[in-house]
Amino acid sequence: MSQQPDLNNLLAQAQQLQQQMLRIQEQARLKTVEASAGGGMVTATMTGGFELRALKIDPQCVDPNDLQLLQDLIIAAVNQAILKAQEMVQEEMQKAAGGMGLPPGLL
């Protein structure tokens, strides 16, 4: 007969993991990442909670006759900041899950 998994133990581990993930998400909200576009002409700073904290625009890229370029640079910088924030949160969660003995790729 095969051994049945200890459901109480599995439940306790799941609850512990959930609490740890919530702590990580809260901590990520305090951390920031920065991304830029156009060789640094537009820089976006975002938290791990995906809140845009700062947007720096180099005055040289502000051309009233070419607002489309500025808009594209802003979109690119913000999207890159979102990706970096997602990566940061994912890395933190994987670190935490590694200590829980979960199989790789579960998160």
C-alpha cells in the first residue's frame, strides 16, 4: 500500500506559502525598478505593486511638432518598467518558494 500524503501537513504548507507570498507582495510595493527608452530620454520608475512613481522626460525629446515620438517613448519606458517589476516580484516569490521545498516551476 502506498503512503497517503498528510493532508493536514499539505494544508499547513499551503497556508504558510500563501502568507509568505502576501508578505513578499507587500514588500515588493516598497521596492522600485527603473526602465528607460530612447537611450534614457524617458525614464519610468515603478514599484513592485505596479504603481508608477516617477516619469522623467529629457527636455531635448520634447518637440511640439513630434508629440508622437514622445508618446511612444513614454509607453515604451512604462511597459519596460512593468516587465521589470513583474520580474522582480517573480524572483522574490521563487526565492521564497525555494525554501518551502516546492517543485521547480510551480510558481
